[in-house]
Amino acid sequence: MQDPISDFLTRIRNASRAGNPECSAQHSKLKLAIGKILAEEGFVEGIGERTDERGHREIVVKMKYVDGTSAIKGIKNVSKPGCRIYHKSDSIPRVLGGLGIGILTTSQGVMRDRDARRQKVGGELICAVW
């Protein structure tokens, strides 16, 4: 797999469009941090970990639906392995004029775009969610 973060975001996007109650992906600290931010912002109900039948760790994302429609309207991978996108703290773009969130990986960990602006740290913009 060339881009595990893109695969994780695609799994979430596909599960939300298909109406699945949950989706799972291979475990990594970065994916877990992204899932926790999505849960804190209310885009998913929760995130957990489990071990599959072969003994590999997995991340389980419980999808959130409001009146039968997904809480995630869109999720876009911004930075890719072939083209990393970095921003300074004062040039971090707003997603849908502030209605969505951007998730960045910074020197101080994975955080939302507004937290990065507030703490005046820049970093790699991983994805945008609305």
C-alpha cells in the first residue's frame, strides 16, 4: 500500500456513503489521532481498537448518522506521498469558510487547523473534512 492515510480516509468515506455502522483499518498512531479528532468534532460517534482473528491490531470507527444521512458530507485527502502540502500557521486554509476542519500533523502532534493557528504552529495539511 503506497498511502495508508489515503486508504483510511477512503474507507471512512465509503462506509459513510454506504450507510455502514462501522469501518475498520490497520492500526497506526497517525490514523488513531485522525480518528480521535473526527470523534471530538462529532463527525463520527467513536473510535476504538481491536485485534482481528490473525492477531493484527485494527482501528474501528463507529460512523455517525443524523436522520439517516452521514455526518460526514465530504472528506478529502490534501497531502499525498508524491506531493506533500505544508503551511505556515498564518497561511493554513479554512475549510468551507470555517464550517469544516483541516487536520494537520505538526511538530507538536496531530491537531485541528484552528488549534494550529491558535498555537502558531504550521505543518503538513493531511485532510479536510466537512
